[in-house]
Amino acid sequence: MSATTQQFDHAEGNVARTVENQTSRVPSDYFLLAALGSIAASLVFKALDRSDEANFIGHWAPTFLALGIYNKMLKQNK
């Protein structure tokens, strides 16, 4: 087999398998709503002149979106 067509077989560990099984049960909309909620909360804190809290909460949005993408990928592979 050439390097471009070679497939690797591997088994996931117990922890990864458990996390994937639980994560795939969560509707994808929840991750989008969590991201939008963190953006909204960040705006509220910014309006209250609490910039440190606003920045902290605002940085959650990309994490929630990345988890949503991971969730979608899991559901496509099942």
C-alpha cells in the first residue's frame, strides 16, 4: 500500500469511548446556544464596565463552537 492510501486501524481507549458516547447524545443546538449565551453574557458584563469578566466569559464561545463541531463529527461517524 502506498502512504496515501494506507489506513490505520486503532481502538479508542475506555475514557475516549465513554466521552464520545455521552457527547453524541447532546443535541448540537445546545453548543450553539451556549456560545451565543456566552457572547451575550460577555456583552452584559462589558456594559456593566466589568471588562475582566467580559473577556473571560467571551472566550468561552470558541470552545463551545469547537465542542459542537466535535459533536457533529461524532454523529457522522456513527
